[in-house]
Amino acid sequence: MSLLIPLYVHPAEDPGAWHRLIRAATRTYGVVLNPANGPGDGPDPAFTAAAGALRAAGARLLGYVDTDYGVRDRAEIADDVRRHQEWYAADGCFLDRVTATPDALPACRRLVRAVRRLGAGTVVLNPGVHPAPGYARLADLTVTFEGHWSTYVSAFSRPAWAARHPPERLCHLVYGVPEALVPLAVRTAHDRGAAVCGPVTGEPPNPWAQLTPALTGTDRGTDRGTEG
């Protein structure tokens, strides 16, 4: 099982989480860098240092880019991808809030082609739900569930196309997981056909402000700078 790590907390606010992530970098599918709901207006020295350490440790770096469900201008998206590459040497991009409907598929296809032409080696799409057939073929990884643990255990359903899709190209991001049940969340994702997952214990508004216990194991409580 590979872990996708969106860690949306500043390295200066929780340096311990970033240090533990760096030590466990080889166990991740990728790390999503999100300095300011995207790359921000200029390079952040703390993120530059964290990105360099993660890259040296063998992590794949994915720049966070919001697509606003197809509303955001493609030129702005391209600018974000370039900034992540220039400032943090991102290997690819995590395209968040992606459309999921059949009619929007052609536009999403054009967007993925555009970011690949910019040099994005890995493209992750996050519609947060199972999209219409065809979306998952566009990307290296597609997040087909993003939501609370209670929803994941009670209301998850998988369309026929997802059952036939390679598990290593599907991901489930689950928040609000009781810490004792994190290993179960990992097994559940695997059983539901997603070889990549990201279970966290955090709750909204920012459940991704803490590192997943699935990555850190028994050393989760050590070396923490401040609580996120």
C-alpha cells in the first residue's frame, strides 16, 4: 500500500511532522506541496527547504493546483504548475476540485495534456468521487473518494469501471479516522480497489494539517514541534 500525503501545515508551524515525513519519504506515493492554496506569490523558504529534503530522501513532489471544478482559467492553472516547478522542483501536480461529469471530460483531457506539456511527470486528479468513465485514464492517479470515515464505511459504492481499473491508479483520501482504526482504513482502501490511500485523523476545516499515523507508525508522538 502506497500513501498519498497532503500535509497542509506550514513547516515552521509543525516541523516535527515534516521531519517524520522526510524520514519516511520512501514509503509514500507522493507528497502534495501546498504553501498557499497553491504555490503562492513567491517562493517560501521553509517549503523550499522541506521540498529539497524530501526530494533528496526520494519523495515524489506534487504541486497543489486548484481547478475550481473547471471554472478556473487554464492560464492561471499553468502558472501555478510552473511556479511549483521553478520554486520547489515539483515532479508533477495534484489537480484538486476536478470535474467529474461526462460533459466536462473533454476539457479535463485538454487540461491534463497542457500540464504534461509543461513537464508534469505525474498528474493526480482529485474529483473526490468516482467520476464518469474516462477520467481515470487521463491521469497517473485519480482520487475517487475524499471524505469522512463515517461516510466511507456507510455510504461508499464502487462503479463497475472502477472495479476493472488498475488499483495502483486509484486513491482514497479519508479523514476523521479514529487513530486505532487507521490500519483498518488502509486495508479497506485496498479491499475496495485503491492501492493508494491517505487516512488521517484530522477533522474539517483542515483535516490534512496532521501527518497520517499510517506513515509514522509508533513514533507518531515524538519529535513534534507544535501541535497542528
